[in-house]
Amino acid sequence: MTERPVTVEVGTNFLVGEDTHAAEKVCLDILNNKFKKGQIPELWDGHAAERIVEVLVDKVNGEFVNGE
């Protein structure tokens, strides 16, 4: 299970769980240039961190203004 299953579906991540042999195989495959070509997931724009910071700043500013 992962909180971002779309990254597994489009090939930017691999899900191996707690299986150390599966993790080792995936790592070795990647190091030997044997991996599926990934894509950027739909709706991902690379600006999530900026939006998160904006929400946090607005929340902090609101607390100072409202005295909460």
C-alpha cells in the first residue's frame, strides 16, 4: 500500500513492501538500466510545496490577526 498509488501505476515508483529480495531486485534492475519508463502523473505540476507554504503562511497570519 502507498499513499501515492498513481506513481506506481505510471512507473515513477515501485512497490515492494517488506520483501527485501524484491527491493534488491528492483534496485539492481535500476542500477543496470532495466526499468520501465515513468511518466509525470496527471495533475502534477511541481508546485505542491509552494501551495503548502502559502496555506501555512495564511494560517499563521490569520492566527496573529485573529488572536487565536
